[in-house]
Amino acid sequence: MSENVEINWVRGEMFAARDCYGNALVIGSTPGDQIEFKGAKPSDLLLLSLLACSAYDVVKIIVKQKHQLHSFRVTATSKQQARPPHAFQEIHVHYHVVAHGLKAERLRRAIELSETKYCSVYNTLKHGVELSSDFELVNE
């Protein structure tokens, strides 16, 4: 499977990105300009990619099981090396789920399936980064 994405330099440290569907994203910033614009930080994009990939899987599994989601939020905390290249050393993913009738074991299994079978970002990162996760489930 091959998909095309692109990055174009705009000016300063600002880049315009386009995903394989043509969606636009601004990365970096324009320091020193009169109107300072801040786009996404490249290292944050890696974390966001991980969260989006796993969230997509987990939500899909939960919905397929016919559970009603009220709220689903995923956050990440990370630790990077102090010196360049500032590689990620640890990433912890936390899932906060509000649902009706969802059992903790089912949520745990959905997360496990994402981490071990479905999420390409997780499965790429696990070879060089210490990954961990936990969840909080509120039943309504």
C-alpha cells in the first residue's frame, strides 16, 4: 500500500502539508513576522498520529460491539531525549471513555487489539519507544 503526502516550505520555519486526501495542515511557525502564526509541532504530529490511529481502531471495535459511546478522549504524555535528535523514549497513552453498558474487559481488549494488531503507528513505534497505556471507563 502506498499513499502520497507532501510538505511544501512556505517561509521561515513554516510548512504547508497535504495528506493523501488533499486535507491541508500547517506545520511550524513564522517567527519574527508581524502576525506570528503557529502551526503544529512535528513531534506533536507523531503523538497525534498514534492517538488518532488507536482511537479509530478502538471506537470502531466498540461500535461494532453495539455499545453506545457518549464520550471518547485519548491523551498522551511523553518523554524525549534531552539532546538532539530529541528522540522519543517513552509514550504513555490514556483513554477516557464514557459509554453505556461497556465492560472494562471489552474496552481493555479493544485497546489491546489496536496496539497489537491494527494500529500501524503503534506497531511502528513499539520497536524503538517504550509504549504503555491505561484507561478510565465511566458507564452511564
